[in-house]
Amino acid sequence: MGTHSPWSGRFEKPLDELVQRFNASIGFDQRLAEEDVAGSIAHAKMLAAQGIITRDEAAKIIEGLDSIRNEIRAGTFAFRLDREDIHFNVEGALADRIGAVAGKLHTGRSRNDQVALDVRLFTRQALEQLQGDVLNVIDALIDRAAEHTATILPGYTHLQRAQPVVLAHHLLAYVEMLRRDYARLSDARGRLAESPLGAGALAGTTFPLDREAVARNVGFPAITRNSLDSVADRDFALEFLATTSILSVHLSRFAEELVLWSTQEFGFLIFDDAYATGSSMMPQKKNPDTAELIRGKTGRVIGHLVAALVLLKGLPLAYNKDLQEDKEALFDAYDTAHDCLRVLEGIVRTVTFRTDRMRQATTEGFLNATDLADYLVTRGLPFREAHGIVSQVVLFAERAGKTLEQLTLEELRLISPLFDAGAQTALDVDQGVLRRDLPGGTSPRRVQQALEEARNWWSVEVGRQTAADTQG
Ligand code: ARG
């Protein structure tokens, strides 16, 4: 099985050397070796059970595949460029080992349904791994949030100080985003769990294959319903990339805040030395490179999604070699997201929050202005009017160089006679947070409840993952 392989009998010349390299995918699809062997073993077992090959032939094939798998795992398997891709590499190695009977393995099968299965198997495993990674980041966020249900800092809109919130509430916002990402990963995993084997090159096969048996063997609950679709579409890869892109965007936003908060201007947190780096020129620097890279790598994950969408958009049915280009996008998006999640978990677990700086920041910027307006509403004023009055109070305070709570009652009453002693209590930042006591709000009591709800959800999902693991 050299360059001029048995299945290219209709050709009179070997492949051009450049074309051989251009056409080959073994450089990257060797990553599918485990999946390829697993699919082949399932196929061989089924062929024997259906009486298409003998039990003895199947035993020889499976023994050969096992030895190939061992070599692959040990890193000693020699991948050959002249064998183009992972499918021909495994099949060729099998023939080297067991001789002509190896040729029976490909009965009723094409590389087209074979690769469709391999990529699905890889994607399923990748989705599972990312789900576990997301759960770990959520765990870290919940742990850190639990330390800070009473730590007050400014919440922002337009990156301007807006209203005080507690730090746990801020961290739990990311937990919510990650929970939706987790659900999307889970959803994508459910949808791809159909075995395409039996679709053949595009139109199925004349052999009486037991497609369900193969599906069961590789752990898929169902088989695909249309042979053309089975080999032609890669929407499961698109879903993986789309989900991973959305996830990455969430990580990127969080990373951006970590960068921002670590600046001297904010000073809300300090990166652990193990998660920061120095500058080659400026000795004083401690840079948040880890968070910057999480932010930066998001671009490349989104790039892979766009590349895959463009790859598929003009393809006629059924298989086209363009589809070979799906793999590197998938692999790199997976590796990138996997690393980003693990690094982020480490950052979250080790970062030092500067609660003094956070609290200090709530004293400037009139964060309690809404509370003062709300107070006037309790005195009977329509909110719109209260808003107008407090705008004047803010202007007055700004000119006087004072915070709202530094204004005397006399000064307040210059602007509205509705102000009385209660106004000053309304301006207390801690009271303001306490009063935001409704579902989804930032009062420590509500945040404590949200924390418990999140922790319970996490425990259930971790339990599910462990149960799935032990089932194999
Ligand atoms: N290496 C190919 C891929 O990744 C496998 C399928 C090739 N099939 C074919 N008819 N050329 O898509």
C-alpha cells in the first residue's frame, strides 16, 4: 500500500509530491486515531454478528486493531503521509499486520461515513470535557462569591459608577452566563449523538448492516435517518464552534474586567504571582497576561466558527473534500477553550480582591443618587419629578465639592422641602444595598439565596457528570 495504492488502480501515475501533501490530512486527523479504531472495532463486530464476515475474520481484525490502538496510545505508531489520512493509516497498518483479511473490514463502509462518525465521537468527548471545565470555573466563582456577600463595590453602566452592588452578585452574574453555556454544550451533545455508520459513501450499502448495533457499541442512542445528510453535514461541528464562541465571549468579558480591575486606576484586585508576568524592560511591571490572552484567544475561536460556516455554505450534497477542513477548526477551538477555562479557574481561585479599594470607590460618583430619588418617591413624589430634583442636588453637591451624604439637611431643603432627616439614612450605601431585596437583586440576603441555589445546581450537575463517567 504505497503511494500507488490498491484503491487507486484506475490511475496510471503516482500522486504528484506536492499534491500528496496538499491532499493529506494525516498531519492533523491522527488526532482521531482513538475514535477511528473504536468505530472500526464496532463495525467489525457487527459485520461478524450479521454473518457478513466470519467470527474468525472479525477476531483477527479486532486483534490487529487492538495492537494498533496500543501503539497509538504508546506514541509508537508510525503515521505515514503516503497513507493520506487516519482511515487509510489504520487500514494500511492492519493489512501490514494481518494480511489480506484486513481488506474485509471496509465492507459496507466508506471513509465518508467513517469520518462522519470519528468527528462526531471527537466532538462528543470535547463537549463533555468543556462541560467539566465550565463546572470547575463555576465552582471557583461560587467559592469566591461566598467570601464576599457583604463586600460592596460600584456597579457600572457605560463604565461609569452607577449603583453599589455586592461583589458576590457581580461574580454570580458570570456564573449565570456559564450556566447557560453549560446548557448549550449539553444540548449540542444530545443532538450529535446519532451514528452515521451505514451511510456508506452517500447512498447506504447493499450489505445487511445492523446500524443500531454499531450505534449502541459506540455509545450513541440513535442512528441518523438519511444517508446523504449523514455524510454531508457538519452542523454538529458548527454548534460546537458556536457554543464555544459564545462561551469564549463570556470568558473574554470577564477577562477584560480582570484586566481593568487590576489597573492602578481601579485597584480592585491583585493577580497572584503565579498568574501574572513581568516586563522585559520595566522592572516595576506586573502584567495580567493570562487574562489578556483569554480575551485575545476568543478572536481565534470565533474565527474558527466563521471559517466553518463559510466552509459549508456553498457545498452541494453529499460529501466533498472541503469537509476535511472542518477538523483543525474544531481541534483548535477545543484546545483553546479548554486552556482558557483552566487558566481562568486558576486566576479566580488565587486572585486577591482589594475590598478596601472597592468600598472607597463607592464613596465618589454619587452612587446613592437613585436612593435619594427613591426616598422622595416614598414621600409621595412621582419618580420623574424626584429624578429631576436629585439631578439638581447632584449638581449642587458637585459644585460644593461634597458627596451627597456630606450635604446638610438645610442644603437639601434648599432644593426641595420634602427632604427631612430620613433623607440622610436613605443615602447610606450599605442601607441602599440592603434595600435592593427582591429576586435577582443585590441585597446580601438575596445574594446568599442565589449562592445556595447556584451551589445546589452545581452539585446536581457534578453528580450527573460523575455518574456518566462511571458508566463509561
Ligand atoms: N480525510 C477525509 C476527511 O477528512 C476523509 C474522507 C475522505 N473521503 C473521500 N472520499 N475522499 O474528510
